[in-house]
Amino acid sequence: MPLSMNKDVFITCAVTGSGGTQDRSPHVPRSPQQIAESAIDAAKAGAAIVHCHVRDPETGKPSRDPKLYREVTERIRDASVDAVLNLTAGMGGDMVFGPVENPLPLQAGTDMGGATNRMEHVANCLPEICTLDCGTMNFAEADYVMTNTPGMLRAMGQMMTDLGVCPEIEAFDTGHLWFAKELVKEGVLKSPALVQLCMGVPWGAPNDLNTFMAMVNNVPSDWNWSAFSLGRDQMAYVAASVLAGGNVRVGLEDNLWLGKGQLATNAQLVERAVTIIENMGSRVIGPEEVRAKLGLTKRAPRAR
């Protein structure tokens, strides 16, 4: 299909993620306060959406503690700057196998939860958006498999729909888009859907423009989509996504660097993305326009 450049672009900032980056940069936030403050700074810099995981405040390791999510959510909602809140629901599907001759029992790092358990923090916090990783995939980290069965995705997707929370379909390969379209066909998810194209994550869709355009061409024309890539390619994909008609994601979940030898903050990455988008002749839109575009429901801040 011909390229159709996006003239009104929203930026998502993926604030901290769950990967092992906590000891590689002092700017990767750990505590709920640090995560919220970094998200707020990113919103001030131009991010309409902030995508949040939580971490153990002491170790920096990924966590699914609903209390940590509640604190992050309340701090962001209480802030003077507006932002669309996007919480991950991708945790709780981690399987780590043993050696190839003895794969069972599963090894340390395995974290498998049921659908209700994986969705507990979403049901408690009611963000405007939460992620739905639409498939199972091998990751480059040892014998770790991100596990999302069709039954699990149908259950979690229906919970999101029933809660009035917009699912952001995380597509790491073309088959994930295929199944996402099936979920819409079955009525589990509403249309038009929201998609995040995740490029260059080993071993999903490889990071090249031919594969990227294959992913783009598999997104229904009336759906909304965004894309990102990792590390040094993060900013290149800001331009590629806008050129191909999409929106953009940046942040420390995917890239720690602003330039060679220069560790970034989330706000700096957002500022760089804003510069690229505006220099391409497009406009960065804010949270209210994003809510109107995506049909999102903003929840009230906590009662004082």
C-alpha cells in the first residue's frame, strides 16, 4: 500500500519496563514515586501516553504487586500535568525451562498467573489503556518463553472490554496481528483496535523495513497503531512510524541512550521524538485529543 504520513502523532513513553536494565542506568526508575515522577516528566516533555510497569523498590526487579501499581496510578492522576495512563498486563506469563535434556521442572524466574490474577491491578486501577501481548514468543534471554495461549488472551481481552479499558495489542510478529483480528471478529475486542508494533525484539519480528511494512500492511486500515524499536534504532523508528502513517513510542523500557556515551532520561527521549516529528512537518497531539481519537475513558484522581 502507498505510504500515508501521519500528520497528527501521539507519543507513548514506556517508562521503565521489566527487563534487566535497573543496574545499567541511574535514570531507570524503580520505586513507585520514581516511576510516577519520570512518567510526569515525560508527559511535560510531550508524551500523551505513559506506559508503566512496576519494580521492586529495593532490587529493581519486575513486580506484579497491585499496591505498587496503585501508588503509581494515584501519583500520576494527582499530578498537575495530564497523561493517558497505560498499564502493562503482560506480566505473569513467564516460563523459564531447564536444560534441553531436562526442561522440567521450570526454573527460577518462572511467573505464571491466571487471567484474573494477571488482571488484578488493571481491575483495581482502571487505567485508560492496558497492554495485551497477543501471542507466545521465545525471548533471547536463556530459555525464557513469553506465554500467552489463545484461551488466556480471550479471557484477558474480554476482561479488558468488560472493564472499559482499551487493550493495546502488543504485536511482536505478524501472527500476533492475525490473532488480534480474530479476537475482534469474535467480539472479544472492539473495533477499531489499538496496536503497538514491537520491532527487533529477539526472536520476534526482525528489525528491518521490509518486515516493518509487512506488519503495517497487516493492521486493518481503520485501526490505530504505533511502533517502536530497540536501542540505537529507537529514533529511526520514530521517523519510520510517522512516515508509514503511525504513532510513536520511546522510553527507557526500550532504549537507555540519547547518544554515544550519553545515558538518557525519559523526558529527553520524548523531547528528541518531538523534534523529529515536528521537523517532519507533523504535529504532536496531547492526551485530550488522544482520548477523543481512541474513545478512552479518563478516570478521576483519588478522593482526598
